[in-house]
Amino acid sequence: MFELLFTSFPVIIRYFQLKRRGEAMTVWNMRTAVFIWAVLAFLLFAVIFYFHPKSYSGLLPFRTVSVVAQTSGPVTELAVENGQRVAAGDLLFRIENGAQAAALKQAEAELDKIAAAEVKAGETLKAAEAGLAEAEAGLTLQKINLENAKTLRDRNVGTQDAVRELESAVAIAEAGVAAAQAGIDLAKTDIEQTIPAQRKSAETAVASAKVALNHTEVHSFTDGVVTQLAMSVGSPASQLIVSPAMVIIPDRPDNVPVRIVAGFSQVARSTLYEGMPAEIACDSNVGLSFRGAVLPAHVVQIQPAISAGQVVPGGRLLDVTNLRFRGSLLVYFELEHPEHEEIMLDGSGCIIQTYTNNLSGFTGHIIAATGVVKAVGLRLKVWGTLLSGIGLAGGGGH
């Protein structure tokens, strides 16, 4: 241990003193040096482990897209295969669409019927307007005849019966005009209200049928790589998110920085701070050249709550004694150099080593300098990982 080596100088000094005097080294004459060594080692251990916390639970998280169908039926065409790269909008597979295509044709036929009804309503309006013109002309003629009959009657040339007969004819002509006007109003109602409502309903039915038909073609919503493809032509299309047809690993967004998460002990909360420098070593980056094995980073966010303490609604009361596992302080890290993001593999397990450098004065400089011990230890861990063939956290083999 570097800590023991760095604090062993009292014992070394005492050893050379005894050697110069020619005295034999015993437990008794070395007791003070050993005690000082133990105290210094304890203090150094405390400073290093408290002010430079480490986490073995570092992880580069990523999301996947589960591909499921929005309608049922057998698969008729499979357009991708495992490991294939797809772009947003690319066809993934097709589902048997006979029923959906027939429904679309029926909806389009109903829309054609509405178009024919619009033409018919227009002709009906023209006929009603012509009928109104004819009725108004007849009414005008009957009114003229009535006036003439009244004039003849007043001159004792005509009869009262003729006047009454023409009054009845005028009333009949007025009723004909009203009927013709009602026919025009009815035709206008069909053109302006009834048929547009029917057209809107038919257009909605066509749009719905097209959506149903489009659901028989499943396209990718993102750029990425297809994996876990477990279907073939003839397989029933899965609509369950728990049993997807395939999984797409999406590409990282260009405008979103890579973030590594790690869990720290809750006692490190008073030490960790945003902007705190750190180093990240991931299993997937270990190599013979050590190039890119240890990457500089910094803390960007500390989650303000401990996940283990989350309470969710349920039918049973919370028993706190069941929550003996205290949970971790979740911390987010970003790499200092954006070009390092290209060598980070999604899902990599990492060791995160942080370094306190925000303390002022001579003591602050001493504490910051002790981080060198942690930095050397991290690199030895990477070196030992390469030789031993296990992960940085000691959890996996090659």
C-alpha cells in the first residue's frame, strides 16, 4: 500500500539511528517509531479515502427502442436482419393487410358517393331556382288578370265570380312560389350543411382506414442498429411491449453529451460537489497501450434524493426494517474532452475516482496532493485488470 510506504519514514529513520549506534532493533526501542508510523498511516488513510471517494459502480447507461406492431396479423415481409443499421423511416416489416385495404376501399367508395351527391344537390338547386322563376312568373300573370277582372267588375262589365276565381288562382300561385322557395332552401341546406357533414365523416373514415393500413407497415423511428430480432415471415406480429419483435439500439444524439453515472456511499455527500474533477476507467477501454484507459471527467450533477428511500403507493404499509440497504448517492459525470466520447462503449462498467481540489490554504493543497496516491492506485488497478483478465470491479472474466 502506498499509504504505508509514504508514512514509514519514522521507522526508517529510527532503524538507521540504531544501526549507527550499533544497537539491535527490538520491539521496545522501535515502539515510538512504530506508533508514529501507525498514527501517520491512519491519518493519511482517512484523508485519502474521505476527500477522494471512489466508486466501482460506474456505468454508461443507454436506452433501447422496443419495436412492436400496432395491429395484429402474420408477418408477410421482413426487411431487416440482426446487426443491420437502419435510419429513421426505414421499413422494418409488413403485416398482412387484406382487411385494412378492403376497409380503405369501402371508405373511399363512400367518399365518391358524397361527391356524386354534391353534384346531384347542385342540379337540384338549379331545378328549384328554375321552378321558383316559373312560379313567380305565373303569380305575376295571375295578379295582372286579377287586377283586370276587378277593373271590369267595377265597370259592371265583369262578374264577381271571375274575380273570386282569379283570387283563388293568385293564392295557388303564391303557394307555388313558397313551395319553390322551400325547395331552394332545402337544396341549399343539403349543399351547405348536410353534404359537407357527410363529406367530413367520409373523409375521417378514409383517414382512419389509411392509418389502419399504415399500421401494417412498421418503420423505424430512430437511427440505430437492429438486434434481438426473433421473428420471421409468417410469425404473428407482437403487440406486447414485453415481447417485442426486435430491439433497436439508437445512435447517440450529436447534441447531447455522454454522461456516466455512479453510485457513491451516502457519507461522501459532504465531499462531492458539482465541478469536482474525476477520472474514469472503463472495462471496455482497457488495452495493451493503455491509450484511452483512464479519461479525465468532472461531476455535473448529484441526484438530490436516495433511490432506496422512494415510497410508491401500494396496498401494504411500508415496513422500514425491510429497507436495510441504504442505497447510493447517484452522481452524474461528463468527460472533459468530447473526442473521448467516441471511444466510450454504451453499457460499459467503470471505476470512478474523484479528487477534492476546492479547499483553500496550505491544508487544501496537501489534501489535493494526496490524490496522487489514488491516481496511481487507479492505474495499477487498470494494469492488474489487464494481467488478471477480470473486470475493474473484479466481476467478470474474458
